[in-house]
Amino acid sequence: METSTNIYNISDEISSDTASDIVYELAAIGVNSSSRGYHSTRPELISGFLKLPKSDLCKMWTHLETPVKVKYIDGNEDLFLEWLKDD
């Protein structure tokens, strides 16, 4: 019996913008899961997330759950207060 292997590269089928959107959505899912979990690496993951550049965070913001968003705002209180003052 002959076995053949077909490798399908999804990146050939989607645009780089769509691929980027997928990556950010998957990252948001991971952050959401980590924030609810009790795994020993949870604090490290959340700490790393809070240090992400705002440009990266912006791309996944709509996919983040409210408790994660609150953690980000709490962790960046100075930026949030400056934003409020600008109004």
C-alpha cells in the first residue's frame, strides 16, 4: 500500500492581512484563557501581555474579554488617566 503525504499551506490561500488578524485573534484567545486559568505560568503570561506595545494590543482588543481589558487598564493607569485628561 502506497502512502502519499499532501502538505497544505494555508498561508498560500490567505492574504497577509488576514493571517495577521488570525494571529492576533488567536493571541487574544490565549490571553483570555490564561487570565481565567490557574496554571503556574499565568502571572508570567499576564505580565508579558501587559508589556505588549499598544499597537499590538489594539489589534486584539475587540477579542479580549472584559476582565483582561480591565487588567490592562489597571496595569497602565497612568496612560489611562492621561487619556481621560485629554478630553
